[in-house]
Amino acid sequence: MDSVPKDTVIIDEISDGAPDSPVKYTAKDSIDFDNTNQIVYLFGEAKVDYGKISLEADKIKVFIGKNEVHAFCKKDSVTGKILQKVVFTDDGDSFEAPEMKYNFNTKKGRIIQAATQEGEMHLLSDVGKKMPNNDIFLKRGKLTTCDHEHPHFYFESRKLKVIPGKKIIVGPTNLIIRELRTPIWLPFGIFPNNQKRKSGILIPGYDNRRGSFGLDQLGYHWAINDYIHAEFLTSIYFSGRTLLSGELKYKKRYKYDGKIKLNYTKDVIGTPDVSGYKITKDFNLKWILNQNAKAHPKSKFGISIDAKSPTFNQTQNLNATTAVSTVQGQNNSQVRWGWTDKNWSLNTISSLNQNFSQNRITMTLPSMNLSIRPINKGIFTFGGSAETKNSVTTGDSTFFSQQTLQNFRNGAKANINMRISKRVTFFKYLNVTLPSVNWNSYLITEEISKIQTESGLVNDTANTFNHAYDLSLGNFGINTKIFGTYKFSKGSYLKALRHQITPSANLTYRPDFFIDAQNINQIAFDTTTSKNLEYNKYSTAMYRPNASKAASLNFVLDQNLQSKIKDLSDSTGLKFKKVNIINAFRMVSSYNFLKDSLNWSNVSISLNTAPLFLKNLSVSGNFSPYAIDENGQVFNELLWKNGQIGRLTNFVAQTALSLNRNMLTKWMFGLEKSPKDNFGWTMDVNYTYNYSKPAFEASSHQTFGIRGKVQLTKKTEFNYNLPINLKTRNFATTGYFNIKRDLHCWLITLNYLPFYENLNFSFIIQPKASLLRDVKFDRNYRGNGL
């Protein structure tokens, strides 16, 4: 009897009947030799390596004469509980068992209570045999996707065969859930275990729609090659309702990917020869092609085609995702291409949009945009861009007529700009920005003239081919920063307040001699009102020059208010942190020196802050400085002179409140952390208020919504969304409740849409493993029978 260290390797001499490869033995505790019976005993973290085969166990017996090994698990000496199983690995595939035997010559093995994994499948059996070709035969086996030591569900069969990397074949099989036998039996089963492409039948589920029972998504998956897969599905109901779909997916790595999908629906309502009987047929064709970003360093290309019948969305199964799309009917398609070079980029898009509710089609063929990267020359920066567009909007019934070609609107625009990037500072604190110049050139293809009618002047549009331009100078201005600080007494919670004011003013100039030289503005006499009307003859063009002169001085006043308070998390009381009281407060207005009247623009204000527990608070509004007459028309009388700040024309306030359990626990009980349990929740409250009063009539609109999640238990989650129309005091139909329950290896989902006129819900229970995606109970119900 002898012992060797763990790292000692014993190699048998080559003889007749010896294994093809050397056999290596190691053990942590000891290695004992029985020379009489030719047996080697390995104790403690024992391991045997033979080529690609590895065997690890607490105790291993090596029979040298038979070229065979017996391996045993590690057990608790008192309770007999298994502490560590035998692990057998063959070329990456492994399984565990309390005990096993293996012969190096025959390459056969016998496994007691085998446990192995093939892909997502876990296999358990009383006895197993490993064959020379690596196939495994199991007796009284269990097949499951549950990785629990005692599976929550499994398919039980007396005989199983595992072909590693290909498939698992079972005989008569019974589904067992929570150790309770179900009446579900299968005469045989074949479970694919090939990680590569594989074709096969897709097992259907069942569905009940409008009281009619049917098979849901019976089909076939065709793995054509490594680049193309196809899937064909059908759903058939006893009422005659039929859904057919075919989808072709393609992908070439680093080149492109996409899919082509065709859906056909035949919907049957009612009973033949009875009132209300109706058959509708709908279709949907989609084609998506995307060029991979790595296919070309400069080019990008994509196609998205969507063509459907007007009522297609309404015939699809309802769930929380499709609830909104069922009432929308639009086709959107586009082809896009782009090229990005070192100094420039070009993007082009052709698109088609069909709106079924408005019976309108808008087509753009194409829209192009060229952008030049800025060029720096000393203190000067030059830039430029160009764009063109050709589009038409018409009724869908006349889209394929000659009139559509005549109604196309098009045009082009080019821009060249120059700015001085250098900043100048005067008196140390005054920053001066030097002017920039913008030159725009336009290609005009239509212009208007005014003609007299009984009701007044109306537009008469004529095609033309003309060129126009405009010039503007801007960004010549001055700005500075003003700081004010107020410090509180030493030892107080609030240490200081810091107020920052940033006033700025800049000049924009658009000379009028360009407008006059091009004769852009025209004058027409309206016999109805006996007044002259000045108008821009290019006002309806796709791209048009600015037809109003201006020398505007623009004013901006930005403010920020910040505090410094004690950091309560610091036990020393010496640490302070900065907190914004007002993130940003802005006032903007301008004065045009060249206008004959109404020189002042509206004063716009905006405020952004996050007071107390609110996530955000944004306020914005516009004040008109001028009064209005009895007809609601603005006239040249400043309200400021009468002591009024202005006339509020519109106002918008938005806020959001975010709450969670940790936050509430801290506020109410002064605890930094919540109790250690599985309960938790989050809630977001959103509110928006809109007010508008352009003249005498005021209108307002309010939206309010609550959404959040409640973690009821570690594995149960409740989600909700409650949008509220405050005018009608009703919930919007987009509200929903959602409950998810994690059953370890199964998932239950319930979607409920409570605010529809009729009952709407969906319920599904299915295994998490994608291998068993078709083993599910799926129930959808809509109160109108869909």
C-alpha cells in the first residue's frame, strides 16, 4: 500500500488490450494500490483523465486489468445525504450521478440516477447507459426545462434516447406537474437539441374568438440555410375564420439583415342565412432590409415597406401592446440611403404614408439633404448645406391619376454661412460675440397671385421656375454674468444662497433691399374691405425666402438659484452639498426697429425646477405686450404704459412625481433603508395643464396619469397605467392592469384593459424555456366577440 501527492501522475505501460490514450489518476487524500487484484483506489477529490473524457468523484476504483473505473459520490456520514455527485465529462458534454461505471476499451458506461443537461433540457433517470457512439439510453427518465433539484414539472417516460447535439427521443410520455399526474399523454416525443439550423413542425395552441374554437398558429419552420429561415403559420376556427402568415428572415453577418412577411385574414361574423352574417378579407405585407453598419464605413441603406388593407389591424388578436394600433389605420413605407464622407454627408429618403381615416396619401420622392462640415480658416468658420424635396398629398381614390403628377410640389434650398469664432472681452466681464452671415438661395416652382371674389381675395397658384435669395446678419451681441451670494449664520442648516443672472442681447439684421430687388411682396386691393393687402407671392412655395425686413434686438435673461445645505449623511456635520432651487428661469423678447408698428415681440418665460419631492416642474408661457380691440385684433397700444405686465396668451405647466417605498420609509420613519422583505413599489404621477387665450375666448386642457409597479412578493409583480381625462373625469381606454407571476420555470401573465366599453383581457401561462414555447395556455377575450 502506498500513497502519492495529488499532482502525481501514474501512466500505464502500453500492452495488449490497453486503452488508446494514457490514463491519468489524481487524488487529494490518498491513492492506494491493490497489486494482487490490480485495483487502484483514489480518495478525496479523485479525478481520472482519459483523452477527452474526465471523471471526478469523491472516491474512484480503477480496475487495471479490466480497463474500467467505478466512481462514487460523497455522502454525509450521519444523514447519508449526497454532498457531491460524480461528474462525467466527454468532449464538453457532462452529466452528474451518485454512481457510475465506465470501460475505457468498450467505451460503455452505466450510470445510476443520472442527471444531465442538453441545451435547455434537463434529463433525470434511475439508470442510464452510455454507448460508444456517445448516445445515452435512459430508463425511467424525466425530461424537463426546470433546473430545480426536484423539478416542478416534467415529462415522464420509461425509455429515453439522447443523441447529443441532435435530438432527444422518448417513448410514451406523461406530463406530471407538482408530482401530480395529468391526463396529458403523448405516444412518443422528439425534442430538438440542435443549436444549428433545423426545420420542423410548429405545434399549435388553441384559441376562442367570438365564441368559436380553433387551432392557433399551426405551422412549419423551414431552415433553408445558414442565412435564410422561413416560417409558415395558420390559425383555423370552426366559424370559418382563417389566419395565414408567411415570414422569410434573412441575415448575412456584417452585410445586411431583414425580413419579408405576408399576413392574410379571412374574418367571419355571424351565421349564414341569418342577419349580421359578414365575411371580410384583409392582408398585410411587410418588407424590411437594413444594411449592417459594418458593411461599408461610409454608406448606409435601408428599406421599410408596409402595405395593409384598411381594417387589417382590427382583425388581429388584442393584447396590451396592440390595443392602440387596432384603432389606427396607416401605411408607412420608406427607402433611405446615406453617405458620410470626411468633409460632407448626403442623406436621401423616399417615403409614402397612407392615412385610412382621412383617405389621404402623402408621397415624398425624394427628399435629399447635403451637409458640409464646418471649415475653419483663422478666426473665420465657414459652413454650408443644401436640400431638396419633391412631394404630393392627394386623396387615395385619385392617387393613380394624371392629376397626381401635376400636383407634385418641389423646390430646393442652399445655405452658405460664415461666422467669426473669436470672442472679445471688454472691461474684463463683458463678452462680445462677433457677427455671422447667412446667405440662402432658393429654387421656386410655384407662386401665387390674389384674385377678387365675392367673399374677398383668394389665392391663384401658378407653376413657375424662379430663383430667389435672402441674406441675414446675426449673433452680434454682448453678454455677462452677475453673481449674488447671501450667507447665513454659522451652524444653521442652510449655509448660503447663490443667485446667478446671465443677461444677453444680440442684433439680427435682414435688409429690405433684397426683398424689393426681387419684387417678392405684392399689393392687391380688396374691394370687399376697401383695403390694400400686402402678400408674399412665394408664400406657398416648398422653400421660400424671408419677405419681411428686420433689424431686431433680441433680449434674453437667464437666472439660476442654488443653495448650500448640510449633508445629513455626514456624521461630522461639517460636510455641505449644493441643491438647485431653480434650475433655470428664462425670459425672452425682441424689438424690431424696422417695423412700422407692433415692434415688440411676445415675451416668453420658462421655469424649470424640482421642488421637494417632485421629479420635475416645468412652466412656460407667452405674454403679448399689446392690447386688442373689440374684434380681437392686436393694435399698437402697449399695455406696459397702463401698468400691466402684458396679456397672457398661453400657459403650459408640466410636473411629475416619482415615489417609491424606500423614499416613503425615509420620510415617514426616518429610516435610511426599507425592511428586508420582498415587498416594494414605485409610482410615477404626471400632470399637464394647457391654457390658451389668443383673444377673448379662453380654453384649457388637463391631462393626468398614474403608472407604476408593485412587487407583491419576490415572484409576483403588478403593473398599472391609469391615464385620466380630467375634462370628462373618465379613464382613457389606453389604461391597463398587468400581473406577472414567476413560477420558477413557468410564467403567468394577465393583461386586463378595464376602460373599454366591453370586457377585454388576455391570459397566458407557459414555460420560460423557448424550447417549449408552444406548450402554453393562451386566452384572449374582447367584449365585442373578437
